[in-house]
Amino acid sequence: MLSQGTPTRSNPTTTISPHLSTPMRIRSGSVRDSDATTPILVNDLNKIMEIELKDSIINNVANLVETVFPDKDLPFYVDRSLLKSLNNVYGRNGWINPPNATELAHAEWLNCIGQALSKVKKIPLRRTWNASACDNPLDGPIKRKPDLTLLDVSFKKQKPKWKNVAALCEVTSQPYTGRMQYTIKNKAYISMNEQHDRRYFICLSFFNEASLRLVLCDRAGIITTPTYSIHTNALQLLRILTALMFGDGYLVGYDPSMCRGPDDDIISIRKLFSSSSLRGRATRCWHVEKDGQEYVIKDSWIHEGRTSSEIDVLKYIANIQGVPTLIAGEDVTYPGVLTDNCNSTIIDSTKLCRVGLDYEEARLHRRILMQPVGESIVFFATKKELIGVFLDVVQTHKDLCEKKRILHRDISKNNIFMWRDPGFQLHRRGLVIDYDYAERLDEKKNISIGSRTGTGPFMAIEVLDTAGIEQIVQKPVHDIESIFYVLLHICILFNGPGNMKRTNGDLEQYSSVAISSWFQMYARFRELADRKRGQLANFEKRFLTRFSPYFHDLRPCVTSLWNILFPPIVSTNGKDALRDFTSCAATHNEVLEVLRLTYEKLPLQDAPIELASAPSKKATKRNADDSDRLTTRVTKKRTTDGEADRRPGSSGARKEIRRSVSAMDTRGAGAHRSDAPGMSRRSVSAMTAAQADPRNNSSQIVDSGIHLGTGSSHAHVMTLRSDTKAANTSGKRK
């Protein structure tokens, strides 16, 4: 698999497999929220990593150490003469007093080598090995104990956190088995998710008393070296330690275009989103400020096989309401590495660590600057605002499809945001973000085998069902189905506004919560399709009865949308009808009509509700009657595709909405006194938009220091830098 000769880092010649343009793979980020704090069991994480890293591990790469740590990037030249000069630690027969299979002994031995190098080369150590955490798990939702951690010499705290760990080392007297491999994968996953400025992560493993392997984990998978002997391959070990203990931050795997503060946190106003995954796009979004203007910086690793770029898509759809405004975009340049002619830098990509290898996936590091600054839909302030945002989102999606022939293809809870439009006061406006997977509707490349896109829990059943089996053209109706799943998700797994999630105690009385099972890792997407199809066939029992009490008065709306998406094909005397879940039938106009009628009925402020008992049969019957009226009105009055924009607040829609609402049941939310069993009796007060907005919290606003190049083939690195006022307290990675 290796090419002949020793390839140079500045001359990547690897060919990417042409059939992978939009990979259809399940990522851990698709099944775990970015702000999730619930613990993950080790066995569960092992299964997640096995699925996520399938077909992405390259073992026994002989030139990996030289590729990642080339001579020109090391602080000093590593050769046999240097090795022989380390007479305190290296002798005629090899390393002096090599360690036994204990963590503390290995930490002391590796630090002795580092100190010997520092003395000979008269260069101070930047990082040292620490075994203090080998018996105690580091803080975080995943309890793992790293054997050795590589820490900055400036680190003085008693116990490190995952965000402080520069590299890891695992030690065992046993052979290099699957158990150690899982250990390394799990700890790399934790480190890459806790450290948002990571390009890759390095793990060393010492085993069989005198054997060594280096493992590199990045956004395209894992690469390992062959098994080395610490004696026979002493120069390899010396090169690794030189890079890790003395090298610049980018050699260890940090992105030097991003800065950390005094507590090793990325300097910004706040983090808006981060994807929880090891392999994949690993999208991170920050709220930043520059010269009085607020922006969003999106940092992600894009599959290089994709023919479309989010930057190009945002330029093309710039005049559509409800999409971000592109300020600037760039492919991040690899720091400090010049091509052979020394005229330009090269683009940061995972293929830089795979020079000369055959592989199927390469990921490009891209950064985009956008406005406006928004926040996730789960921070809605009232039910009226929630439905208003969904109205905006469906209208935006309709405009994208009809006016620009652009299909989003990755609608999820994470990609629906809200923002404050100064010219619109009824509610915060909906914002559809993340166009990495967007494609033109009229292009043939939208047809593919095994290359579906989307976030599993929110993907349409038809798309999931055919993944890797047959061809399918992704259509607007698939995104409409995804929008429905986002609303369903919020109504079941949230207790109210302001990101008020339901706790395990709220839900423990139910034998199962159907929608929660969609957030499991499935080996094949078709398994998730079968799970969805089976549960949705019993929609009222599995979903409507599990609505949080706060959302009970939205059940008629959701039921109406349900009947529009999957209309009954066989009547069953009022019980659950037979439906075809492989072919969603909804149109934009039908969904918009249901949402408009619901929006007009809802009050500006939520009335307090009392959380008490489970829904009664009488209340359930009322909700069914409401939804029947709403569905009948919508299906009887199908609007044309060329209708005008009738978002809330538009004068053209007022009379029609009032006429439609007049025929609906006018009972408000207070009429439904239903609740999930097992919850304490309390009142949930309505939250105002200002109360739900975390921007009202005190946050230090710092300068993002955005630098964009002009007059060249690509932009210079867009950086996140600290404000000059905080410069004396913020530490930049060297």
C-alpha cells in the first residue's frame, strides 16, 4: 500500500477514491447533542467508535513518523550522533534502565530523555509527561483514566483536564490487543471533542515491555505505525519525543490560527455549536466580535470529494430571506510549511498525514465568516415564537427550492437557528444554516448509491431505507419530513422554552420513549428506517402521549402535519390507519397553512400551565377533534405553488388566517390539564425572548482578530485572537 521511496510532505500525490462525493456514514455527532452532559458507558463508546471508524484505519505505515515529524519542522536535527551524545540515558547496548510496565516509571524515563535532550541542545522543554491521572478518571461525561498525559511545562494544577492534554501514552506489559486499540480510540475521541483547536491527536503505546507504536487520530480516521522496538528503533522514539516535547504546537496537532485563553479555552464571546465526533466534519461555530460588528465563525473539515462548496452556495442564495450572509470564506493553510519553490503555503488537509497511501477519504479544513449571529431553535421563548420560526424555515426552504433550485439535504435540530430582525417584531426569525451538503435539484450528481446525506435521527425514512441499496434522488419532500421530525423532537424531549430539556426522571415512567431510540448508533441506516417505520405506525401512543405538558396544545398541529406527510391509505375505523412511510406526500404550501393557522391561534405569551397527571381520554379526544378540523381545512384549501409570501406579519395573509382560525376550536392551552406521570407538581412560567436569550448574560466580548488575505489564490488564515486588553492573560499555542 505504500509508494516507493520516501515522499515529501509538500508533494502530496495521493489519489482520492472518485466514488465518494457525499459519504453516507453514521457519526457519533449525529446521535449526541453538542452540549450533552449525560455519561457514556465505555462499552457504548466502543460500539460507537467501531461504527464511526469503519474502513478508516490504516495500520503499519512505515514512514508515518517521518511524514508527521519531518526534519525541517523539528527544532533540531535528529540523527545517530545526537542519540550517542545522550550518554546519561543511552549507552552502547541501548537505552539505560528502560522502564518496567508501570505508568510512573514510563513518565520518569521519558522525562529523563527529554531533560537529556534539553541539556545537550540547550533548548528548554515545552512539555513533560505526567502520570498523576492514571488512577483517577479525568472530569467529563466519559470516565477514562489516561496512563500518561503530555502537559505544558507551565501547567501547575494538581489534576489536568482533557482540554489540557497535548498527547497521551498508554502502557501495558501485554501485547497490543483490541482492548488497547479501543482505549486509544476512546481517549482520542474525548480529547478531540474537548479541544476545538485540534488538527490531529497523537497517542503512544508501550507494550510487551520494549515495544512501541504511534497512533495518529484525525478527522479522516486513524493511522498507526508498525510495531517498533525501543532499542532497535531508538531513532524513531527520539524523533517522536523531540517533536512532542520540544516542537511547535502544530507538530503536536494544534491549530495555531486559533488562540486559547489562560484556562485553555478558545477565546470568543461564546461557543454556539460543536459536533461530537472523532471522524467527520467536526463542525464548530463561535460567536465573535470585530470592530463593533458581531459574526459567526464556522470551522469544519469538509470531504474533498465534494464538488460543491458551502462558500459558493451561500454566494448563490444570498438574496433568499432566512439564510446566512457570507462575509468571507477560506480554506485554512497549513502553518509554517512551504512548497518546494517557497512561494506559497499548502492547504490544511488530512491527506498531509497520508502521503503515498491509498485511502478513501480526505478532509479539507475550511473556515467561514457569516452574519447574523443567532442561536439554536431550542432557545425559543414562547410556543408562538417556536411555530413562527418553523414557518420561516419552511418558507425559506420553499424559496430555496423554487427560486434557486437548491436542496439543503441536512435539515436537523442543529441547523435551525433564530435571529433578531430589527424590522420584524413578532418573533425572532428562522435561519436555515449549514449548506455543506446542499446540491442543485436539476443536477444528476444528486443521484448516488451509498452517498446519502443528513443527520440520522432527522432523515426521511425513504432516504434511510435505500442507503447503499438503490439509487434515489433526494427531493424537497425529504427535507420537509426532516423539519417535521425536528418539531416532534422538541415537543417530546423538551419541557419548555429556553433549552429546558426533560430529565430522565420526567420520562422514566414511560416504558419507552420512541424518539430517543433514533439517537442510537446503528450499523446500517436501514435499521434506523425500520425502527422509525415501526414506531410511527403507532403515532398517537408512541409520540402524541409522550408530549411534554408544555406542548400539549401543539398536538393538533403536529397531528395535522402527520396526516399531511403520511396520509392514511386504508381506513381502520378510527384507529391507527395504514400508511405508506416510504413516500412522504406533503407540499410546502400544505405545511405552511397548518403552521399559519396554529401560529395565529397561539397567544403572544404562554399562559402558565400546571404539571400534573397524564392526559385523559377526554383531552385526547379534544386534541383529535382539533387536528381533524385543521387537517380538513388545509386539505380542502390547497394553495397554488405561485402564492405570495404569507409569513406571520404579512398583511396579505391576515384576512385568510382569521377566516380559517374562526372555524377552529378556540380552547387555549389552559384547557388541557394533562401531564406526564411521575413529575412534581409545579408551574412553568412563560419566558420572554429577552429572558431566553443567553446574550443577556455577562460575557466578555473579545476581538476575533479576523485576517483575510487578498490578491492571492487563497485567503490567509482566518484567526481567532484575543483582545488587546486581554493579551497579557491569554496564551497563544506555540
